[in-house]
Amino acid sequence: MLLFKAMSALLSYPSEEMRLALPEIADIVGKAPLLDPVRRDELLALIDELAQGQLLTVEERYVDLFDRGRALSLHLFEHLHGESRDRGEAMVELKRLYERAGFELAARELPDYLPVLLEYLSCRDLAEARDMLSDCAHILATIGRSLVARRSRYAAVLQALLVIAGERPIEVDKVPPVEDRPEALDRDWVEQPAFGGPLASVDPAAGAPAAQRRT
């Protein structure tokens, strides 16, 4: 289950600490039995890209992707409820799910942030992880398609999660490339109930990187 922790790190805001951990993350990815050769190679290519150049450049690329538009938001419930009033109750419910499992959020972290969810799944068994990923698979696919459209290597993480969830990966050659962040991509959002399992009643917001387990 270390693979989920590794993918959580890859999707979190880049830091020097994360870059120093990239060799260890690459080792986890290289040995992960959940990955087929294509997903493994895609993730390793992302790791190579994150290791290249100045940290500021990597940070700017991350912000340009994930912090400037709704289609690429890593807050899953933003794709569900937008800014509706339902989001508060949903966030509380997901936080309670974490707490029942002995998983505690760090200060200012939001439970629907995808790196936090992956950190949680790294502490659970594979069956539960697959169930939760399956519950939100269409949102993962929406984010993944937006990343593929930008030909971003970050799409590798979403592709791997879809495959682990038992879903078909996105066919890259069927997604037209885009250079900017057109408003049309935001219209791909579907604001309707998407989760059929433990995430069914939870919601969106803005947040930050990985969570901590209660000791």
C-alpha cells in the first residue's frame, strides 16, 4: 500500500523534501505489483520530470495546472457540489470516516483533497482502497482527461488510480490537446451524486498536502 503514499506525494505541492524523496518513490513505483508496465513507465517519467530543473519551475508548473481553474481541482467534492451548501456536511462525514479508522488530518487539511485521500488509503487494505477509488472513478477520469488534454505527465497518477480501481485508462489519442485552460473544460464538470460508497455524502473546498495518522 506504499504505492498510494507515493502517489499522494507526487500529487502534493512540490517541495525540496519531496524532491529528495523521489529516488525512494521511484523504487516503490518500480516494485509495485499493482502497476502494469505502461502505468509504471508513465509514473517513472513523471518522477524524472519532477526531479529536473529548479524547484521554482516545478512549483510554477504545479500551480498553473491545479490552482487556476475548476476542471483540475484536486478537491474531489468540488466536482460534486461546487460551492453549494451541501459541501460542509459532506466534508464532516468524510472526516468522521477518517477518524473512525484512526486517521487524523493535519491542521488546515481538507478531507476531500486527493493527496489526503491517497494517504488515507495507504493505511487501509486493498479491497477498501479499490472500493473508494471506484466510487469516485468518474471524477478521477474527469481530472485525468483534463491533464491528458494538456499533455501533462501528472496524468500518470490518475491513469494508475483508474486502473487500480478496475476502470479503463483514458485513451490519450482520443483526447484533443489544448495549450491553455479554456472555459469549455470546466463545463465537463457534472454536479450530481457520484459516489456510491463511503464518499457518497461528502464535499469540496480548497486545501493542502498530505495527512497524518493518529498515534
